[in-house]
Amino acid sequence: MDTIAAPLGRPLPVISDMNAYFWCGGRDGRLHIMRCGDCGVWFHPYQAMCRECLSSNVAPQPASGRGRVLSATVNHQPWFPHVPVPYVVALVELHERGPVRLVTNVMEVAVDEVIPGMEVVVHFEQHGDIFVPLFKPA
């Protein structure tokens, strides 16, 4: 997994105690997702207890960073002046037991080549201490 230079203008999250593991975890090159220590299910976003077994034994852990595109659309609207269009907005399901699904961008591939079922891997766009998880073909 790698980190790329960030274009100016991407909206960034406000970091809190409940999301810092996700947005700042890419510092080590790995995607961090919540996992139940009792039943092993992964989930995102943060919850104080597991939705499967209701255990409060949950904590962020490094995930594989691998997944597949469930659906995708191509955005042509220049919502943010420094983010070039067109770009792909995709729903990516991670391989971890969950399901864990992230709305994200797929990069480093032509927009018309992103299709459901495509295998992808995370890479990060760094903005200071924030590492935005994006995906590229595996």
C-alpha cells in the first residue's frame, strides 16, 4: 500500500477520538477498521459495540486493504475546483468478514474501466496527519 501526493481542495474530515484510527491510521500504510474481539466481525464506521454479538470488546485493527467494487459511478461535476473530473465514486466491499463497505474513489485506472467485481487495493492520499483511503486496481 502506498501514499500519493494530495491535490488541493479535497474536503477533509474533522478528526475526533472516534475516527482518528481510520483517518490517521494510513500513516503506517495500512487501513484500520473496527473489529470485535469476541466474534471477529469487522465494521465501519465506529460503534461502541459489535452489531453481531453486542460485545463492547471492539477496537480498531489493521485490515487487509483488499476488496472489490460493488458499484460505481463517474462524476463529471467539478464540485471541488482542485479535484479534476471525471472521477469514479465507488462502493467498495472489503474482503474482511463484515460486510465492510466504503464509499471511496478508484484511482489509477480509466473511469470507464471501473466495473462491479473489480478487485482493488487501498492506497492513501496524505493531507498532513490525515491519510484518505482511496483504491486502485489490485
